[in-house]
Amino acid sequence: MSNQQGAKITVYWLEKSRAQRVIWLLEELKLEYDIQVFKRDKEGRAGPELKKFHPLGRSPTIGITPAGSDKEIIVTESETVLDYICDHFGPHLIPQRYPAGKEGQLGAETEEWMRHKFLMDYAEGSFLTPLIVSLITSSIRSAPVPFFLRPITNGIANKVDDSYTNPELTNHLDFLETYLKTSPSQGQFFCSDALTGADIMMHFALEGAVKKKACTETTCPTLYKYVRRLQESEGYKRAGLSVEKASGEKYVPFSET
């Protein structure tokens, strides 16, 4: 049973993007939704079409039209979208903030809620930054340049990775390996003994670390098993099938692209 509330939900979905998080969340909540598919251009960027829905032309962007209204509410940016959906349709995916009787008391927040609050910001902030830089250095290495310039471009990319990207990723993944192991579920989920919005936020970023081979079964066994286990979950698989139907193309997890 879903908590649809008569709302019409549209996901403005860009291929190979963080918008897949939103589809997964909607599937977990068993909500009905439509998908409008947008393709990347030859440079790998979103085209101008998404600017019809938000001036920045970003994905994920969703539109929600409440029952009895003809006004579409536009929400963009991963954390904002997930928070908004959970607030209105899936509050059980946000851990309880306070123990009973301690509502509003400074310092009384539960460990589960504090973890969730931290990870929702961290996934798109500190952790994603070196992953984005890694994508940039990879594109520099694969750029079509004259052969005599290749040592220069590769040297620049290697210097950035050696001095920043790789040490930062190692630092974050070491932290996350321990953080997941010491979670209330002891490695099953990040915040509690069940899936939360923060798990969906973190998973895409961790898929990026698997893609880069920074997170492997050897280097980060707890994180790696977590990524693969959630990829086999019913909600994740339904989300993949949903975008396959909408796009007409086979869905490939970000970790395998």
C-alpha cells in the first residue's frame, strides 16, 4: 500500500545520472510516477531541454502535482528531492529524531537520525568531490589529443590523482568502511536496521567508487558487499526495469558503466 495521496509525480530523468536514486526511492515507496527521458549530448552533458523545468537544467528534477491542483511543484537536487519525497510520502525512511519524552531536547537526537542527517549532506558534499575530480582526470586521459601531447595530458591527470584524488578517496573509503561496520545494523545499512533515504543517497556515490576500482572486495569488503547486496534488492531492480521501459535501453548500474 502506497501513500500516493492522489499526487501526480513526474521524474525528469537524465540518463547515467543521479536521477536513478529518485526512481529507486519511488519504487521503495511503491508510488506511481511518470518518467520523461533526457539524453546526454556528445560531450556527456545534459542538453538544454531540462531548463524547461528548472533554470539550471539539472537532474534529478521532479514535478509533483497535488490532488485537486493544477500547479506542478518542481523540486531539484538529489538531497532536496529525497528529503521532500520522504517527508510527504515515506517518513518511515527517515529515522526517528528523538526518543519518546525527549522531543526537542538539545543533544537527545538518536544515533540513527544523526547518521542519516550527516550522510544526506556528506554523499553530495565531501565524498562526491574526489569522485567528480576522478571523472575529470579520466576524461583528460581519454581525450583525443595529438600523440606528442599525450605524455603532458596524462602527466597532469596523474599529478592531480596522486596528490589529491587517490589520497582523498582512500581517506573517505577507510572512514566509510568503519562507519558502516559500526552502524546499528553492523554493516547491513548505514543508519539503522532497515533501508533509509541516506542509504539510497550513499549507494550511487559508492557505485562510483566501485566503478573507479577504489572500492573493491579486497580494499573495502564491507562497503563492496553493501553495494552489491543493495543492487540485488527488489526496489533497486524494479527501478532499473522502470527506466528500461521508459528509455527503451537496458539499464546498466553506474558501477558497471
